[in-house]
Amino acid sequence: MPLTKAVKRRHIHTREIRCDAFEREDGLWDIEGVITDTKSYSFDNDDRGGVAAGEPVHRMRVRLTIDTDMVVQSAEAVTEAGPFNMCGNIVGDYAKLAGLRIGTGWRKGVVERLGGIKGCTHISDLVLGPLPVTAFQAVIPAKRLREVDPKDGKRPTTLDTCHALAASSPVTKRRWPNFYEPADGAN
């Protein structure tokens, strides 16, 4: 179902986010993202001598190298375009993500290391949201394909990671009946 018809309006801003996951030959994973902000109008900018309509106001890239347990082995970031000359000065600090595990506590760990003035809002937007989701979308299915048959008694790692894969869901009942746990009052 589409969105409702919009009232007459004028386009002002576009934010594009692209994330890609790569399985490396050494067994690690590279999770990369780029965030680009553009305006539909030109404007003055002291550090850049102005920004033309359609020219990136922000363009930042991040690479997280993780293992199959979702632990960051290394991280790097780069600012290709920012509104201020000093924007790129903070990118080296994203190496502080090494050792963090994508999962429970990820957001807290990122904010502790890179929140507020310790990081870049736009790079952190990538690191907090789209990159971890991309990692899960790539690594978890690959792990699932490598998992031993659940009939061996080992609980699938993807159980209870979302609504559809809850132990009480019909998806779980169909895929892994041995691990299905009916909700209160259900069969």
C-alpha cells in the first residue's frame, strides 16, 4: 500500500545511505557504508566557498571489519565532504570501535567511545543503525547455513532475534519445531 498523496511541496534535502557487506577470503567480514547529504539549492559556506545544489554537503564512509561472532576487529572512517574543514579530523577515532561486539550493548559502547563531541554525528548515524543491521543481514544467514542441523539439540542462533523468529512464532514452529515454545494459552 503506498503512502497517501502528498500536498504540494518543494524538495529540499536528500540523505542517501548505502551499506554493503563483503565476506573476505580470510574469514572476516567487511561491512561498509556511505552517507551522502545533498540540498536542492546552493548556499554559502565559509570553509568551502559555497556548496552548489546537488553537491554533497556530507559524504562519509565507514568500514567495520568483523568476525563471525560480530566482534569488530578494526574500523576506519573517512570524510570526503563536510561543511567544515575540520570535519575529517575525528575520523581516526572510529578505530576505537575495535573490540566491540555488534549486538546487545552495541549502542551504549559506541556512544561511550564516540558520542557527542568525541565523534561525527553523520558517521555515528551509520555506525549505530545501518551498518549493524547490514552485518546481521550478511553474517547471520551465512552462519545459519553453516549451523549444524538443529536436530542435534543446538538452539539456532537466530531464534528470538526478532518478532518473526520468536520461539513462539509460526515461523519457528515450521522451521524448528523442536525449539517452538507456544505463547501463553497457544498451541
